[in-house]
Amino acid sequence: MQKKAIIIGAGPAGLTAAYELLQRSSIIPIVLEKSTDIGGISKTVNYKGNRIDIGGHRFFSKSDRVMDWWMSMMPLDKEAAEIFSISYQQKTREVKATRNSDNNTDTLVATDPDLIMLVRKRLSRIYFLHKFFTYPIQLSVDTLRKLGFTTTISIMVSYLWAQIFPRKEEKSLEDFMVNRFGLTLYHLFFKDYTEKVWGVSCKAISAEWGAQRIKGISIGKAISHAVKSAIEAGKPKDLKQKNVETSLIEQFLYPKHGPGQLWEEVAHQVINKGGTVLMQHDVKKIHANGNQITAIEAFDRVTGETILLEGDYFFSTMPIKELVADLETNVPANVKEIAAGLHYRDFITIGILLKNLSFEDKKTGEHKPLELKDTWIYIQEKDVKVGRLQLFNNWSPYMVKDPDTTWVGMEYFCNKGDDFWELTDEEIRQTAIHELCKIGLAQQSDVLDATVLRMEKTYPAYWGTYARFEELKDYINTFENLFLVGRNGMHKYNNSDHSMLTAMVAVDNITNGIVTKTNIWSINTEQEYHEEKK
């Protein structure tokens, strides 16, 4: 009998697992997706022809396996392929066409000019005191000039002090950051923004968050990278940027119509190869027998029916908090307690369509059009709630219906049920528009339209019962045929390439008969990715 794999979630990890199983085994995947969208938080929302990327997704990885996988799905556009000396091949896909003479169908191979990856220049900056600073922050002449002489001296002294007398135990994210940037820079550029994102003190966040998200970044590396970039200005860059810290990359791949376009293509290929993707199917129960998961019950929101899916292998990308709650077995009390105590940070994006961004000329008092090249702008200002801006025009010009307009994403970090989340969509729209004008980047008269998107459990948090997470992980790993993959599946702040790698390595283990899951959990816990370590 042919074996089946039941996969919870049609995001990067779930769809990668499904595709890899079809490519490398005879196991048939069945993907269950709770929502109406493909891609999880990597989906692209189309609002009146203007596309929104939830959170911004740079397609960059130090893993050749992932980079090659992306480009096999969506090759570089012809111009970029020539620049990087990569063989160009237009993506083809099978389509069905009906003959005119009878009702039989032919399978045709058609080219799709939209299935391409663009190479985009990365520019991210910090907006603080109504001025733009390089991100990650650098002790450059420009930075120091904008901050002033007194602050500059304080930064230098506190940075040197941190290098000579570092905090010996990095118990919290504050310890982690102060050791790398000094106390003054920490208070200026890290503390307030990080607490705006997470809603708790940096002292309450585990240093592990910094180890995963910031890794090798330091003032020294930022300066050396800036010097190297200045020397090599004008020269073609290595597309894979192997020796560049992730936060310092200067270019990245990006699907023509946003990240959701790629995952929709993967889902299309999964179905064409014999897999199944069931939308609006909400997992309600997970059945187990001993150390094996045996079946999943899912509620079909369209028909109102509950289906039972038996399988041989099970992949979960659903929040681990919900996974444990749905397990139909005698779960130990300590595991239930830890799962129930895990925290998440939710996310709201407000897409604002403008005639253009603008700034006020302090000499004349007039507002003038403002053209920015940034992809992201981190808002450090304390008197507004917005945490970050996305300029969708700069991610891809095809994200915007009318190229003469500016399409901005205002990003707010919150918790479901808090005061901001409970506001109506109209109240949130007005708050975002007001704050964009308040920080001096737009005028009310330039606003053409706005929409609100809410995303639950966007960021798994590193506090609450997280300190005891190993107990929960050890228990889940006793189920030999259950593989936790992806960001929420592992309660790990993974990027999409890390999430894909967890799925790929899980399939490696299945096809090679490997029982251990240590290699899956080790992805994104070291300075370099797991498969590149010697």
C-alpha cells in the first residue's frame, strides 16, 4: 500500500516538505491549510491590484540548496541572469488545452513570463529624530555627525568599555546587545525598538533570540563591511554573498509579484505531481498510539464536515501550543503546562496608497515629494506605535498597480486582544495615516486609499515557559513519525530558508531511514547553517 504523509500548513516549510517527498520518494503528501491563502506568513495579499508582502521576505540564503531550489521554481529574469553569468531558461509549466475537433485534452508546455525572480538592491535604514541612519547602525562619520559631539563621545566610551569589561553572563537580550554595541548605542537604537516589537523588556527576552537573529553582527563587522563595500563600489556583487552577515547583505532575490507567487507555484507543482492541498481545513484532533501518530481529524469550513486522515508520516507547522492541545493521548502535565505558557507576538500591516511620500522643508515650510530607495525603514521614534515601514515599490515595481503612486506598509506589533488589536479597521487605518504624517513622511492630502491586514502568531516569543522548552521538545520527539518544521511548528524565530531546510532535512531523514531529529533542530542554532558545518 502506498504510504501517505499528512502535512499541517501550506507555508514554506509545509509546501517544501510536500514537494521534496514527491521528488525523492513514493510517499504521497496531503497538505491541510486552515486559511484561504497559500504561503502562511509568506503569502502575498492583492488589494485592488496593489500587493502586500506580510512582514517583507528577502529571498537570500547561505544555503546553496535553498538558493538553487528557489531558482528552480522561479529562474532569474534574463537581464539578471546575464549579469551573474547564470544560464537563463524561461520557466515552463504544463497547461491543459481542449482540441477544437473533439472533447479530448492535450497537455501543452507554455512559458510564463511572470514566473521570474528579480534581483533587488537592499537598503534598510533607521528613522530617528526625523533623520535617517544606516541599518545596522554604524559608527560612521555620517552617524556621528547626526548624533552630535557629546553623544558620539558617549557611544565610543561605552563601546570600548563593553569590549574591555563585557557582561560575563548573557542571560538576557539586553546583555547580548550591550556586549556587542555598548550601553549608549543600546539605549539609542535597540532598547525602545525591540520593546516596541515584543511588548516586553529586553531583560525578559532570552539571549538566544539575539544568537539566532543577530548572530555575528557587531560594530567591527559593520565597519569592515562598509569599508569593503566602498572599495568595491561599482563592481558586480556575488549573488550568494557567502561571506556576508545576513543583516549586511546588499542584494536579494524577490519574486516578480511577491513571495506568495512562489508558494502558489510550489502548491501548483505539488498538485500536478500527485499531491493534495486541502484549503480551509482546520486541524481539531491528532490521534496517537504509543510512539506513533496515526491520524488527524480536520474540520472542512466549506462543507461543515469533519474528515479523518490516516497516514504514515506527519509534518506539523502549526503553533506547537495548539499541536499539544490537539493531541488525543495522555500528554504529561509538565508538557501541557509548558505548551500553554508559550507566547507569540501578533502583527498588523496597514497598506497605505499615496500620491507620493513627502517631507517638510524647514526653511520654507512647504512639503516636497520624497523619493526613497529603502525596502524597510525601522521607526525608532518613541511617540508613535508604528515599528517599521515597507516601501513595496522598492521590493518590486510589479507590486504596485499604478507606478506613479507610492504603496507603503505600516507595520504594528501587538497581541491579539490588546487595545490596539481591538480597534476597528477604520480606527487602525486612521491611526496609521496620522502617524505617517506625524513623523513627517506624508501629508493627509496625499492619501488615496488604505487597508488593514491582521496576522496572528507571527513571531514565536522567547519568554513565558520558553526556558523549559527542551522538556516539551523531548516529549514531542518521542513520536517517531511526527516532524515539527517551520517557524511556529518549532517555536523558533526562523527565516523562510531555515524553515525550508528543516523540511528538507526531515525528508532526508525519512528517505535515509534516520530516526534522530537532532539535525532538524540544529538548523539556525549555530553561526553557520547546519548543512555547511564541517
